[in-house]
Amino acid sequence: MHITRILILFAAGLPLLPQPVRVGTRRELLLDSHLIERFTGNASLYLHKPERREIVMSTDKPWEGNACAYRTVFRDGSKIRMYYTANHYDLAVKGMKAHPPLMCYAESTDGVKWTRPDLNLVPWQGSARNNIVLAPDTVKPSGLSQLGVDHFAVFKDENPKRQAGEEYKMLVLGGRALYALGSSDGFHWKLLSDKPVLTKAYFDSKNLAFWDPAAGLYRAYFRDFRNAVTGAQRSQQRKLDEGYRYVRDIMTATSTDFLNWSEPRWLQYPGAPDEELYTNQIQPYPRAPHILIGFPKRYQDRGWSEAMRLLPGLEDRQARSAVSPRYGTAVTDALFMSSRDGLVFQRWGEAIIRPGPIPANWVYGDNSPAWGVITTPSHIEGAPDELSLYAVENYWRGAATSLRRFVYRMDGFVSLRAPLSGGGIVTKPLIFEGAGLELNFSTSAAGSIRWEVQDLAGRPVPGFSLAETPEIFGDAVDYTVPLRAGASLAGLAGRPVRIRFELIDADLYSFRFK
């Protein structure tokens, strides 16, 4: 907007127009109000839940067990890689861990059928014919006897300036600090520094990091306790302050070289309830990498009650409570959140994965999402690809955990939704590039979507008014909207405009100019 116009509005006491958002040709998901100036009619943002599908893996190998909680899944060329913790809890064993935690590997081509290749890297009971990648003593920083290989998160480093031989990276817990590891193939690992790279948190959960291509830096996310002291004072402080509430929550730090990190900061969730979050599972969304999505595991200690005693597995629950009360009374589920800057998150309060009617889902540790959302073929012949998310079931009971697949529609985390009575939005001023518009949408047989382009005063642009753009209905992921014969949006590219969408019994998930 011209400076003279700003001065005129200011002098007249009128509200200043918002700065236009440059969307270019990037895909914009309707996850939040970032691009929305106002809603019309009965439209609102609607949180979708993924569909529960098949169990794809049971951790039933002798070196695995019933506490294989933390998982990382990502596509790497023609393969989908999975790295996961192998661990087993046994109340009859001191410290509960029946064997040291291990890092294991599995792979798939379709996200449904997984194989465990014999890697021949780490001996287990006299044989290296297994899928173990790391044991606690495989990589040894100076001054430490072992690393905590149950708190890792491997990623493929897409930084164009990364060092050769460091194509794969992760942060691993050692003592009460995080160490940086790198690998050329994801199987043979080396320390990138003999000194810890992050020290100011508790780190007793999945510690993940990744390259953020939109920001041009590395981001790390890890857990700490709000309202808590640090280090050796923790246990003593808990004894002294019985009424003190220690809240599990998520911190973040950034780096340009993966070795030197900024001071950790707490994530912010404006408008969200103050709840305990165990893991975060934050990543750039592949189809719109300027947007970060996360699937935190929510932790709820409900205490003993009649309802708690009616949950499945009472005998096991009571046995775990004898070790620590929360082991029997805490339950967990999964949430969804998103961010535009990596610090402030729109976090929805409703669970996307409920424990549900499955008996093996009502224990602290169940419904724990894996880190990573991948594109997989639809189970419906001829339908577009979908997004697969994985979550742990049957945690801490029996001999093995189960890993279940959940699926979303592409871009289908949140949508702009209107009922049959209709509704819509008007966007903030946008500056786009291109000559056409692409939508991801779904309507009923009676539903529809209409759209128009408006100038900054809210007037329809001739040729692109609601009455002049063809009605849209159906169900499509990457749908190029029809224009009148000879029409093109190219003449409006590069200048601020608003877009109005009007929906009837429809969902709009994303849009982009092209």
C-alpha cells in the first residue's frame, strides 16, 4: 500500500489496512486464522480425525519388547525408513528395563508392509543377524559410559550446505544433555562433537531435530518441566513442595550448524488449555514446508476413581502403581497443532486419536504418535494418495507393542467447513503469483463452493465476481478451478487482493495459485 494512503487513513482516524501476505505460488492450508480476515455465515474451522487402519508391526523379537514407544518414519528415495526404540519393561526387574534400550530399523515401500533387515551391526546374544543399529555403548562421548538410545529421532538432512558424511543426523541423550550424531548411510554413526550441544532441559522424551527449509536453519524440540528447578535439586524440591505442579511441556532451540544452539524457549499456545504434553512430533508439512505441523502426546494423570478402576487391565494397573502411582493412573492420547514460526502454535484441545474401545489403549504410553507423516497409496482403488500417521498401542503389557496406521486425506488436518445453510471467509490482502487457482475440497451432492477476487475496498474485481466464477462441486485434491473463456488471473498477480470463498455443505482444505 502506498505511503500517502497510510498517512491519509492515519490522519482520518481510520483503521490501517493489514499488510498483504505474500503467498506466491505456495500451498496454503486452512489450519488457522493466519490468512482469514473474517468468517461469513455459519462457516468455521473444523478439526479432522485420522481414520484408524491396520496394525503394521508387532515388536515381538527377543531384543524388542513391550516398551517400544518412540518411532521415526520418513521417506528416503524409494524406501520408507523407520527407526524405533527396542525396550522391554518388567516389574520384576530392578529399574524395570529387562534389557538395555536399543535403536532398531525397519523399512517399507508402501507404508503397510514392513521388513526388518539383518544389518549385522550390533551383536545380540551372540549373533548380529538382527535389525539393531545402535546399542548404548556403540558410540561413546568422552566422560560418558553410554548414550540413551531410547530418546533419539533420526532425520535425513536436506540442508544444501551439510557436510559430506552427515547426510543423516540425530540428537541423542547422554547423561542429562544432548549429543549430535551424523551418518552417511543412517546405519554407521559418529559423534559430530565430543561435547554436548544442548544442556538446558530434562530431555527424558523423544528429542527431535530437523532442517527447516523455509527458515534456513535447524530446529530442535524437546521436553522439560515448567515450574521446576533443574539438575540435582529436582528430587529434593519435589519432596519439599508437595503441592508444586510440575508441568510437562515442550521447548525449542535453533541452530545454523547443528552444533551451536540458541537458548531454549517454551512453545506458546494462545487460547489452548494448560495441559501436559509428553512428546511433540513437529515437522515441516511436505506439501507446504513453510507450515509446521505437530502431533503431541497429551499426558493426563486422572488418579484413582471408580471410572479408573473400570478401565481395562485393572490388575496390571495396580501392579504398576505399586512402583509409582502415576504408572497406574496416567493415560495418554494424541493432539494436533500447527505453526507458522516454529514457536507459536495453534493447538486444538480435542484429541485426534482417542483411546477408543480398544482395551489395549488405556495405558500411559498408548496412542503415542510416531514422528513423521508420509504419503501412501489410498486403500480405495482410483482414489488420490493419502497421508499415513502411525501410533503405538498395547504399551507396557504383554510381550510386545503394536504399531497402528492412521490415515488422513491429503492436507486434511483442518478444513474450512460450512453446513447446508452456507458460510465462508474473506481473506486478508494477499499477493500471489501465477494465472490460475488450485483447490483441495470436498462437497456433498447438493453442496458447492464459489469464489471471487476482491480489491482492497472489498469490491468484486470485474470478471472474477461470485456471479461470474463457475460453481464448483465434487471431491478433488489438486483441482484447477475453471475460469470463463479467455479469463486469467495473471493480470491480478503481484498486487494486493482479497479472496472470498462461499461454501454450502462443503470442506475447503487448501488452495494455491499457479
